[in-house]
Amino acid sequence: MRIVIIGAVAAGTSAAAKARRNNEDAGIVIYEKDNYISYSGCGMPYYIGGEVESADELTPRDPAFFKSKYNVDIFTRHEVLAISSDEKSVTAKNLITGCVHRSLR
Ligand SMILES: Cc1cc2nc3c(=O)[nH]c(=O)nc-3n(C[C@H](O)[C@H](O)[C@H](O)COP(=O)(O)OP(=O)(O)OC[C@H]3O[C@@H](n4cnc5c(N)ncnc54)[C@H](O)[C@@H]3O)c2cc1C
């Protein structure tokens, strides 16, 4: 089984961790169009207000963490452009290279 998740903040990373707990063998991939994953949106006012000094404190986890702990591949700066439920595929664009690829189940 291959599981593709779009978005790597609270919902996406929680879904990936839960999917891994339910299935040790599934291939799990997350596409995230932003640079950061699993960040604390709730903490942003504290960063802007100066109570949190470094933005790094709001982004405690990175793709390497999810790879080593959950064997989940996270592709940041990848925007999903289309989903085909018939083909069970997603089309994603690498926002750095401009390359577009289709990922099949
Ligand atoms: C200032 C602020 C304060 C907050 N305070 C609180 C609080 O006190 N308590 C509380 O419970 N909640 C709070 N929240 C809300 C909380 O941060 C959100 O509920 C939470 O971030 C939602 O997470 P999510 O994963 O559902 O969605 P999002 O955080 O919106 O994440 C979705 C991700 O999907 C990515 N994405 C979307 N479309 C695509 C695509 N086509 N391809 C690839 N990636 C895509 C986006 O880049 C985004 O990173 C606050 C939010 C803000 C902004």
C-alpha cells in the first residue's frame, strides 16, 4: 500500500504517524508546498511579539526526523497540482526545479 498525504503541518504529519502505527509496511509520502513542516502556527504571535526569539523553536521537527522515526518521506517545496482518484495518482510540482511529476499508487 502507498499512502500520499498533502500538507505537512498538524493534520498531515499526524495522519502520517497514525498511518505508520497502523501499517508497518505502507509507503508513506507527504507533499508540502512550503519550506517548513510540523510548525506551530499557534506560536507565531509569540515569535512576532518577540517572546520566542528564534523561528527554529516553532519548527522542532524536520523531514529527517519523520524519515528516521516513522519511515515517512516528506517532500517540501512540492505543490500538488492534481489528484486523480480514477488513476490513484497525484501530480506534483517541484517548486525549486519547476519539474512536474505524476506519482502512481
Ligand atoms: C496565528 C495563529 C494562532 C493559532 N492559535 C491556535 C491555538 O491557540 N490553538 C489551536 O488549536 N490552533 C491555533 N491555530 C490554528 C492551528 O495552527 C491550525 O489549526 C493548524 O495549523 C491546522 O493544521 P493543518 O495541518 O490542518 O492545516 P495547515 O496548517 O493549514 O497546513 C496545511 C498545509 O498544507 C499545505 N498545502 C496546502 N495545499 C497544498 C498543495 N496543493 N500541495 C502541497 N501542500 C499543500 C500548506 O502549505 C500547509 O502547510 C492558530 C493559527 C494561527 C495562524
